[in-house]
Amino acid sequence: MCKAVITDVDGTLCDSIGIAWMRYLGANQLIDEAVFNQHENLVDAYECGLIDHPNFAQEWIAIYGVAIKGKTESELMKYARRFFSAFAKTIPDYSFQLVRHFKSRGYRVFAVTVSPAIPARLVLEHIGINDFAATEPEVENGAYTGRMLTELHTPGHGKANAVLDIISKNGIDTSRSFALGDTIHDIPMLESVAYPIALNPKQDLARYAAENGFWIADGNNILDVIEKIEKGTEKSTFEQMKFVYEAGMLKYTPRSGWAHIQVDSPESVAEHVFRASVIAYLLAVEEGEDPCKCASALVMHELGECRIGDVNKITARYWENKSDSEKVAAADMAKRLDDKKKKKVLEALDCFGKKKIADICRDADLLENLATAREYEFKGYVHAREWIKRIQPILVTATGRKWGRALAKMDPNLWWFGIKSQKIR
């Protein structure tokens, strides 16, 4: 996986390419005058706050489609080169410095812009960005139809889908990546990475960035802000919450071993972990170990199964080292967190290196498996007894062996006898 920078262009790295491009075409009478006037009215309404950015982008693209309809690619490219020779002089120095800075540190730089691809390509390659997504007009028989092949301008998911596409196709490690944007339209991009920077933010984004802990910068201090981020330990809330959602995958990951005795709808790994951690807590009390360390170690130990799945005993025969794989996967998950939280997760994982805690957690995991097998046995899965028989001899703590004997023989439903007969208040 690579670390990357995903950046907006218009208003972030330079003035709006699209607006400047349309004004060049209009000023040089290369498009219909009525269409150009419609464009200027739209821009005035946007700049006065009478229309929001998502709707502005959608209406702007519609006007642009009308403006270029019937023109050829070669014709538009000829105009674009002339436009670029003037526009290039307006690009601020910090844009070039930003790209050089990130590339020198091994980041891949991607740009996403609603501006048309023909002028945008010339501008971005000049800045040093070769990978980008821009608005692509449709061409038939060498001429533009006025329709668009891309959906970057559509409210809601247009830009968001483009960002997700860049991340997935290029294997971007979002826990080490930056994003830069200047309007509320850039929120999907900014929320997708560990280091979101609102660069030259418009009012709505400035407010949103402050409320959600984004970094805020302008052309004068952007490199200082990046340096501070790189030296620091913070990560965005949105990146860290990916850890929470990924941990939730254990709710949907079934315990795979029960398939061998055709158990219908077996418990999930999350359900298994809950009771196993309760057992680990109680077992630690009995065995004279720290119950919080044991319970948290067991919970964190299972996180790796979010990525590698539940590997049962038969499947594990074909793995070189299941335990190491789980630990690596859990550690990779923890990279989404800031240093303070990541340290605590890794400390919990490292507790398995202490023999007493490892023995308690392993016994707790096995005891939960034994208890589940006993419950399945009561439901009629006769071969669940094999799990019980195989688990009992491999329990290592004195308390674990004692509890295993009790769990193996008792009725799993005894807990509610007496309680159920009590009067309800």
C-alpha cells in the first residue's frame, strides 16, 4: 500500500480553472455570447452566496456542455494551450512547493477537479501532478455532444465516488495519507484520510473543519502545517472511526468450525469474544492476575480476524502461523488510530507475551468454545461433544480445568430456573 495526497484543485492549488477557461472562451468570442452571459450570471450568484457549491457545480457543467457542443477536440485543445500560457502565470508558488515536498517524501499525488479535463491536464502537469480525475465531456465523430462521461459535478456522491475509486485502485493507505480541499464539496475527500487540511477554506468548510478537528491552512503557512502534522501523533476522527467500523466486522464473521457439524447460524466472532472476555476477567481474579489486562488482551487478540476471518483448527493446518498473522492484522488495523490509542491496543496485544496472561486468555477462549459446544449439544448437535472432549485436556490453569469440568456436564439453561419463577415488580 502507498501513502498519498489527494487534493482538490480549484481554489486550493490555484484559481478556478473552469471559470477562468470559460471566461477566456467568452472574452475571445469562441462560444455563444448568450451562453457566456448565462455563465457570468451563475458565477455572480455563487460568489454572492445565492447558490451553494454543489448546485453551482452541477449548473456550471450544464452550461459548459452547451458552450462546447459541436466543437472538435483539436479545436478546443488549440484554445486550451493559449489559455494555459496566461493562466500558468497565476498559479501560486506554494502549489509547486507542496507537490515537490510530498513527492520528495515518497507520497503519490492525486488531484480531483470538476474543471474540464483539457485545460486541467495542462495546469496539473505543469504543477507536477500526473494522476488526476477531471470532468470528461463526451465525444462523437470527433465533436463534443454537450454530455459528460463523468459525474464529479453531481451533488452527493460524485466527488466521493471519484475519491473512493482513487483509493481502491491505487492501494492507498489512508492512515498515512493527506487530503487538501477548500469547499464543502471536498468533505468526502477530507474525511477519507488521516490528515485532512482545509486549505484556503470557504466559510462553510472553515466552520466544518473547526468543528471536526481538521487542520486549517492558507498559502502562507501550509508547509509549516504539514511539517507539524508529520512530526505529531494526531489523526483525524474520521480515520480513527474506521477502526470502530472495522472492529464491527466481527459481528458479521461467523465462527467457522461449527460448519463441520452443520450448525445453522453459528455465533459470530464478536459474540464469542464477548463471553470469552467475561470468562477471562473472572478467571484472572481466581488466578491472581490483572483481570482488566486479561479481558482487554483477549478482545484485542481477536481483532485480526476482521481481516483474516475465523480460522478453525482444520483450516489452520494450512497456515504457516495463524497467531502471527492475527497479530500482524490487528497491528495494521491499529495504524488508523492516533499514537495514544494505538499504543494501548498494541500493549494489550503484547500481553499475550506474558505466559500467565496468555494462559488465562487461552483458557477463557477455550472455555467459551466449550460452553457453546454444550449449548449446541442441547440443541441436538450430537457431535458437539467432540469439542468438549478435546478441549478439557488442553486447559492449563487450575481454575480453567475446574470450570471446564462444570461447564461440560451442566445444563446450560439452569441459570434462569428460579429467576423465571420470581414475580415481576
